[in-house]
Amino acid sequence: MNILVLGNGAREHALIWKIKRSKIVTKLFMYPKSPVFGAEGSEVFSLSLENLNGENIWSHCAVKAKELGVDMVICGPEAPLVEGAEECFRDQNILFWGPSQKAAQLEGSKAFAKNIMKEAGIPTANYQEISFEDNPREQAYQYVQKYGAVVLKASGLAQGKGVFVCKSIADIDAAHEHFASPSMLEASKTIILEECLIGRECSYFALVSGQKSMPLGFAVDFKRLNDGDEGPNTGGMGAYTPVPWLPAHATNIVEQQIMTPLLKTLAKHKIDYVGTLYVGLMWTLEGPKVIEFNVRFGDPEAQVLCFHDDRDWGSLILNSLKPKEDNGAGDEAIQKTTQAPNKVTVGVVMAAEGYPYNTPKQKSAVNPALNQDFGAGKVFFGGVERNGDQLVAAKGRVCTVVFSGSSFEEARAKAYSVVEKYVWPGAVFRRDIAKNIR
């Protein structure tokens, strides 16, 4: 098959690397263009944005894909899904891995997601939904005075920067100022106030097709910028998989308490979910409670899951997209993972100076040796640009250094040896990813 991957961050670099190894692939395309060295041999999906005449960019993209003989699209980021990319490609009879615009509200609107959780009886934090114009600060102050903390969330898409855990009036005021910034006005029209859950955080991933859910596994993402979980929330500064501190039947618990009631409730609303589902969880003393739903692979979780899981993801996704009468129980050889039972994988994010809110004052060159084959490891690139023959750290999260090993100590030692060897001036990274896991 000819497959197009949408997106050009580190997550999509990992997906391209993974899908390239699938037995179903004839040719790989990517869009938008990536400055990464060859992007794992994928062909650039060139697209002119001229003369669109008000047409949705994804409609234009779908027509071009049809012309190039694309058979299937795998969407990395959430924005195209919220903008209706799925409908555009399906109009061209191209298989599309990612939910419809209606289903993508699970991430595009936290208010929608919380209401679905409430209807489905899914365990989650108590919450209030408030218009930003109604000044949610007063209610947030009351939460802090009563419970000691409050979580403030922009309901719309905020690229991982719309959540604030507030323990003081100063924290609330800082969150309010961020929500009022020009880049956040659309996302923060509605604010969700939540109780602050106590427990350990992790994420669960599954390939979903209607009522069928195929687990990909759990991962832990380190969201705070600095060591010790200090500093502002980010899109993620590192991750590890599997999660050894979860109970033995954690997958069954999540499937029964969360996935099954969610998919049944969506079906009641005539929403047929097809795509990757990311369930952000707080594992409390009472069990898992949902923090959020995302309608795509996580970043950096995708990077560690891609490298960790030995299954053929291209075949898994294609199998999930087949008509139900052809799908059956699936190909057992495809479904069965072959990885060693003691294999663990760790990813460390390296970001540009000023992350998460500012672009670097000076764009430093990235050592091209970072793109070499490390055997037990791989570096996936995101926020980079080309400056002549040089690759430079442009903005945001520049790359994720991923390594596997027989223990977390071994995997993180390998990852950090590469980070320390190739660090550039101004690079930002945490030094405690996957440290002392119990």
C-alpha cells in the first residue's frame, strides 16, 4: 500500500520509522515536509496552498493524495482531526486512521469529553464548566480554599499547554493570564475547573474501531519542564514503557471501566470511533480515573511505544480499518507481540531554549551524528529546521532520544549517554526521566 503520514513532529518521525517496517508498505509519503534527513526514506508529499478558493486545506490534500495513489492515511496530530480531515479523505475513498470531526471532540472540547464521561459513568474528577468571560478565578479561589488545590483546563486545543495545577491565588492568576494571551483565546473560551486527583499518572493507548479496542499498552509521560516535576506543564519531557507499578490486570480494568462504557456511549450518540485513543489516567487508591482523552498517539509516548512494541503496526491499523465482515478476530501472527518479557524503553526529550513558551534567541546547530543508527536506540526529530546543510534546534521539542534495555537503569543510562554527548548550547532536558521507578 501507499501510505501518507500527516504531521512532521517527533511523533510522526517515529510513526514513519515504524510504518516503514510494515509488510504492507509499498511507498511512504509525509505531509507537511520535514527537514529531517530523508525522514526515514519517505517521499515528501508536495502540496501547493495557492488558489484554494476557500477550500478546506484537507480537501485539497485529499485530492492530491488521490492523484498520487495514496491508499491509506495515518494522522499524527490532533488539529487535522478536529478540522475534519477524516471526512475529506474518506470523500476520496482513501482509508483514514483517525476519528471523524465529531468524534475528535473528545480532545477538541474537554467540556464535551467530561460530559460524555459523566453520561457513561466513567470515573473522573469532579468538575465545573465555566465561560472565560464569567471570570473563573473566583470559583477557582473557592476550590483552593476548600480543597487546597484546583486544576484549570482550557477546553479547546492548547498543544499540551492548557492545564494548570493551582495551589495558590498566585497560581490561579498566572493561569488566568496565560488563558488571556492571544494564542490561547480560542482554546480558553470555556474553562474546566476540576478537583485535584491524588495518585500516580500514566497513559493507556488502544487502536479502536467501533466497539472493538486493541490495547497498545501503558506509558508514563513526564509533563513538567524540570526535574522533580517542577516548573510549567509542557507537551511532555520524556516517557517510559511498560509501567511496572500498575496492578497485574490493569488492561482489563481500563477496558471494562473506561473503554467499554465510552464506546457504548459514543455509539448511542451515533459516533463511530475509528483511530487511536489515548486515555490519560490518574491511578488512585480507588482505581483509575480519567484525566483526559486524546484522539491520537501521544508525544513522546508514541516514540517509546513504537520502539518498544515489535508488532507490525501497519498491519494492525489496516486490520482495524477492514469492514467488520472481513475483520474477524484478526491475524494472530500480527496481534502477538514478540518483544522480550524484560524489555523496557525510555525516551528523553531535548527541547530548544525557552521551551515551552518562548522561541530560542539563537538557533543552535544539532550534531548530525544524532541521526545515526544506535542499534538499541533511535532519535526522533521534531522542532528542527534546515540552515543550509545544517540541522538546527528551531523551537519547542527538538528531538526524543529513545533506548531500550533489560532494565530501566540500563535503558536510561544509554539514552542519557547520547543526550550528554550531543547536547547543544541552550538545550533543555530533564535528568530524572524513568529514575527510581517503584
